[in-house]
Amino acid sequence: MTTLLAFLLTLGVLIVVHEYGHYRVALACGVKVLRFSVGFGRVLWRRTNAQGVEFTLSALPLGGYVRMLDSREGPVPPSWREQAFDQRPLRQRVAIVAAGPLANLALAVVLYAASAAWGVMAPKAVLSAPTAGSLAAQAGLQSGDWVQAWAAGEAEWQDVRAMPDLRWAVSQAVLNGQALRLRVSDSQGRHAHELRLATDTLAHQELDAATWARIGVGAPFSPAVMGALKPEGPAAQAGLREGDVVLSVDGRAVPDAATLREWVRSAPERVQRWHIERGAQRLELSVTPRRVEERDRVLGRIDAAVGQAPETVWVSESWPQALWQGVTRTGDMIGLSLRMFGRMLIGEASLKQLSGPLTIADAAGHSARQGVGDYLAFLALVSVSLGVLNLLPVPLLDGGHLVCYLFEGVSGRPVSEAWLLRLQRGGAALLLLMMSIALSNDVARLLGLP
């Protein structure tokens, strides 16, 4: 229920803001608005205001529209002709069309600022052991290291308050082809030193799971303590109990829960010697992970939770700082979205990056359960994506209309009706293809397919 409500609220807010941008600027330009609709298809609710604008809520809530008086769509009374959209000056038509996406981008600034001011509870930037051979391991990062600041290239140092700050810094460094300097100490803040993460060697690569594995900055630190166990699982059968601290496996010291989980996954049906601490006792147990096939891989499972919740910190900003962060984060996300679309266009990024309504709904529910600050940040992210998507030069989208107006401004004449029809058909086919790919990606994610 939380997922459904969060998804519907997400759609409602973003659609209303987008269409309200068109609506308010149309009224300001003297254009007569006939209908403001949230959703498509059968009308479920309607109301008409004193100006004759019909506000409707329709059955399919995956979009909306503002219908304006337009002489191209039917006869217009002479007294209303100046109020028709197509009769307004070019600059006003541009403003009306651009207002929707720009409203989404402005909303993102407000939402990011509100999220930063409200605050979020996030894992402290204390790291688990990096993957062997990864950039983090080559840089000298170790289990329990606390990353306190970062700098890209020769830029100034910026504080790392929590893991999201660090992951954002790493992702930006990869996308910009820059090395990342890290200021690191132990978990108690002692022995501070500086390391260099060679993210410049991954310049412009797609930030998928494989790339993150090569980087090696993974889960936050969590001690190797056993959590809940399934009664008939391998862990319970081996004699493990909740609260047991795992000291070593086959003679290798266990630095953290993430490492222990990886050793379990890599040993299906192989007997392991676990040394554990249970209160004042130290015991040796034989544990045999069961075999599981997952996504064409053979993995080990012990049917038990491994690790505790990582240490968390509350991260919030004053309103002036939050507003500035809203502006900068929105700008960064616009750049990131444009680069990603561009890379997908030229084949440097996978089309699997496209997400549809199922993935958005799942993310909406997850962020809502995390808290208000997380949900506001999620809304901001989707609002940026919606704004950028609508500004792409694709017929039927706002960006496609703006390209037509650019042609009109340069040539002095509008695009012909015949060409408009061809472009709209091509745009409809392209949008249908994008929606199909996004939906198939959603289904693949839900089914756990590669």
C-alpha cells in the first residue's frame, strides 16, 4: 500500500506541476485555456472555474495535458482569435511550451533544498573491505576506514558527511574522467592520511554494477555478527546462533560482514571452518553453504542474516545552504541526465538504464519508507528526469515543439502541416519504442533477469 500511495503521489505532484507551468504562462500570455487534465482517457472527475477552464482527473494517470484554443484544431470565433495559441507571437509560444519542463526543474531545486533542510539518516562513510584488485584496494583503502573528505583533481576539499556523499563524489569523478583524492582515517578519526582513487582510468564508463565492483567502494562497514537464522538452514544446522561474532573462516580473519557474505557466496557445498565468539566462549564450527543458482551463477547460501545495521548519522543543512545545494544538485543531475541520454544515443551506455513505471513505483515506495527527506530527494530526481526528457528534441515532446519554433524563427515560416504530421508519427513511434524498452527493463528487474 505504501508503494502504491507513494507512486500515485509522485505522479500527481510531477504531472500537476508540469502542466501548471504550461497553464500559468498561457494565461499570462493571453491564451484561452480550455482544459487542464491530469491523466488520459475516461474522465473520472471534472470542475469548471469562472474563466471557463475545465479541470479534469482521468483514468490513466501516466501524464496530463493543457488544451488551449487553437485555430488549427477547429474554427475560432473572430472575437476569440487573438486568444488562440497559434496566433500568439513566437516568443510567447516558446515560453508556454518551455514552461512545463522548466517548472519541473524549478520544483527539483525546491525539493532537493527541502530534503537537505529536513535531513536524512544515512550510513556513516566507514567502509567495508574493498574487493580484491579493485581501485579502492589498489588505493590502499581497508575495512573500517572512515572517509572524511574528497576532492576531484586539484579542486578544493569537500566534506563527506555520509555514504551518499561519497558515492556521489565517486560517480561524478567517473563521469567527468577525474581522479578522486580521499582524506581517510580509522573509524575513530585517528591516523588521518590522503589516498588517490584512480577513477580517471574508468573515464565515461557506464555506472553499472560491474563498474562499481571495479571501483570497490561498496557497503558501509558492519561487524561480522550473525543475525536471524532460518531454523532448518545451513547456519542453524551448523550450530550458529544469533549474536555470534565470526572471527575467522578457514584461518582467514573476517574484517567485516560484507567480506563474510562474499566468502559464503563463493563456497557453495564446501565445508568451511568458522571460529566464532559467543559471549566468553570461543568455538569452532563447520558450516557448509547450500548451493543456489541465480542469474546463471552458482552461489552459496547459509539462510541467515550476516551483519548489523551500519552506524548512521543525521545529515541536514541550514535553509541558505539547502537552497544552494538544491540549485547545484539540480544542475549536476541535469548534466548527468543529458550525458546519459547522449551516451545511450551513441551506444556507449546500455538502454537498460531506462526505467519505467514499475521501477519508479518500487523506488517511490522504498524512499517513502526510508523517511520524508529520502522521499523528497527521490521526487526531485524524478522531476529532473521528467524535465530533461521533455526538453529532448523528440516530436510530440515539448523539446520537439521548441525545435519547430527554432526552425520558424530562423526561416521566418512555420513547419508545414505535412512535415508536422511526419514528425509526429516518427515521434510517436520513438516514444512507443522507449516506453516498451523501459517496461521490459522493469519486468527484467522484477524477475531478476540479467
